[in-house]
Amino acid sequence: MINNDLTAMSSTATSESSIKIGVAITPAEKKEIYHFRYQIYVEEMSRHFAEVDYDNQQLYDDMDEWSMLLYAKIGSKIIATKRITIGTIADFPQKVIDFLSLETFDKRSHMSSAQEFAFITKVMVAPAHRGSPVLYLLMAKCYEICCLNHIQFIFGISNFHLLNLYEQMGCRRYYKNFFYPGHGLAVPIVLLADDVQHFRKVRSPLFRIARKRKALNTNAVEWFDAIFTDNSPIINSQLVSEEELWSILCKRLQGLPTEVITLLQGVSDTEAKKFLHSCGIFVQCAPGDLITFQGDVSYSCNILISGKLKSLTFIRPTKEYLTPGQTFGANGLTEHNKHTEDIAAVSSAEVLALSGVSFQKFTRTNPEIAHKIIQNLIKSTARKTFRIRKSN
């Protein structure tokens, strides 16, 4: 379901009938998954974690001992995996309890203290099969497992560039960002098992499964909405329209985005609306959030919309803070470059993260608009490189 490991789309055609979804039972099956994780995280994505076994080329941690490890295979080859961990609040490490805010969910008055939660992590797909049905098949299997175990809240985490993908699945943002070692700034998200109407609204592929469920627990959905949704500043990428997003950006930027955002130079308002709505994720950041850090691979193009951001790496010769409308971080829209700066929020800030995953799809359907964006991005990157060299 949720993580930052689905970083590119692929044109490879993969039929659902050729994909086998299973659960790893034997030590050999689990080691095969651990090695697959190593290939994706370490070899492909250059990520580093304390729990990596470099000698045996495996990636695992303590939660694997009591979690369910799912895999997707074509023939005998693993093409995707994800981990689902089910337990009461007492079963999870304190750091997980904190960044998911599990205590808030555990204290609901109409539930017993023994309620169980699901936490889905270690989601990854082989490069050749990104964009295939495999992600949905794994998600559907996890959803079915949770329903069978009467789980109401299915948690996960996501980096900014994948939020629109998971919001389309039916996941919701609900709590503050946190720094996840090896992953960077992440967002906790949750899928409500009985959130059928929300699935319908966002056109989630899980709707065709969820609508067949009986005895829905609408109390859980109503409680969640009252605690987290009502009066929330979160803008769901699947529920906001082009015009609504454009209006929000105009107010925050105090002008037309095409006039304030350098990436949109030469792009018409109509074209810009389509591009920003298709690829953009509107996110809130709190003071102290480290949005980009040196050496981390970028999978988005970030634009400051409001608030103050500051480079902790370079001293800018003209302005100490980044200004609204300015792009920051490495280009992850068309390439997977590594960030060269630690950039943090020094006040409450709003960022529009343009997802490289979404942009690949957008490029195929809107090549003329995409070409203009790419040309502006090349110019912006050249100017940024010049400024950094000059400041040093």
C-alpha cells in the first residue's frame, strides 16, 4: 500500500491473470523477499538503513518476525512485495505509535482497549512492473485480510510524491509529517475499511470490493471525520477540482500562478490548471520539517506556496529565505537526481509537490504542455546551479 518505493511508471503490459499473490511462509520465501527489498531500496534507490544486512544483501527488521509478508510473482520471480502488521497498540514500537498517533485511535470511547490496527509498510514493485495491476492486487489482498480480521483502520506512510496515488486508492491524510530515517519527510495515512462512500467519491479501485461488504461500521467513519476531517486544512488531491486548486493557489500566492511560479512561464492558465491538478500535491509543513536532505533521491519538483523555508547547507547571497513561487530541491520531475541541500521549514509552510510519477503519465496525454514545463525546468535548474556556485 504505502511507502516511497513506487518511483516510476512502466509501459510493460502485465495481465492480472499472470500475477500470483501469496504469503511468505517458509524461511526461504522470506529471505527471497528480504533480498528483493535490498535490490530495490539499496541497489536501485541508494537508501541506507541501520537494519540492512550488506553481507547477505538482505533488508529486514524486528517487525518482520510477527508480520505477514505478501509477495507478487510471475512464474517463480518476485515482482512486488508488501508487509502487513496487525496488532493492538501494545504490540507496536513506541515510535510507530507516536508518528501514527495510534493513541488517539485507541482511546475512542465506543471501542475496547484491545482493538487491533493494521500497519502496511515495505511496499515495493520491480521497475519493469510499475504501472501494472500488481499494486492494486496487493492492496486488494491486504484490504481483504484486514476485513477478515475486523480491522477498521489500516495505516501506512507515504512520501509527498506518492500521495495522489494513495489518495486515489482511498487513503486519507490526517496527522502531521515526521522524519523517517532512510525515507525522509513522510506523511501518515490511513484507509478506513468501511469508508465506502469515500471510496466511491475518489473512484478507488477498492470500491468494487468494499461495496459488497455487509454490516458496515459507519461509527468509525463518523468518528474519524469528526476528529480529523472537519475543519482540516488538508486538501485531498482526488476531491479538489482544477478550479478549486487554482483558486487556492491564487489566494496563497496573491497572484496568478502563471505569473508567480517560474516553472509556469509561457504556459497558459488553462494549461497550468491541468498540469498542477494532474501532478500536484498540496501539503502543509510545520516549523522544523526537513523537506529535502543531501544525498536523498528526488522524485518530485517542489514549489513553495506560502511560509518560509531556509537552506541549512548554502548561504544565499541575496535572500535568506526561499520565496513563494520558487522551486527548491533537486529535479525529480523528469529525472531522479539527488538533493544537494538540506532545506527546512522555519515557519508553517505550504508546498506544492509535483510528482514525477504523475508527470510521466501526464506527459503521455499532454505532450505539448509537458514540453513547456520541461524547458522551464531546464532553465530553472541551470539558474539554481549558477547561484549555488556563485555563493560558494
